[in-house]
Amino acid sequence: METSKVKITTEFIKLDQLLKFAGLCDTGGFAKELVQQGQVRVNGETCTMRGKKIRPGDVVEVDKFRVEVE
């Protein structure tokens, strides 16, 4: 599994925005599809809320990619 770290400078970032920011999706529409199809895990649990607030310390996984939020 490929792991990367993403540093955010705000209190939180929405899940769909994080997927684009981390380079896991090219568009917001693709991010929305991934989330709605249950292909995204947040802290080990499947998440279907694209507006979920992701905070520093959270881990987001899509397929073989893992993003640690700092």
C-alpha cells in the first residue's frame, strides 16, 4: 500500500476535497462516485459521506493508497 502524508492548515477538510487535494481524484465528480460506491475508508471504516470532516490524525484509504492527514 502506497502511503502519503497531507498537511492541512485548517481545522478540517471535507472528504471529497481531500481526495482531490491528495491527487487521488482528478475531479469532484469522480471523488463523489468513489465515496458513494463505498470505496473510501476513513480510519478503517467505510465512509459514504463525501462531506465528512477530515481532521489532522485521520487516515483515508482508497484502493491501494493511504493518506495520513497532518
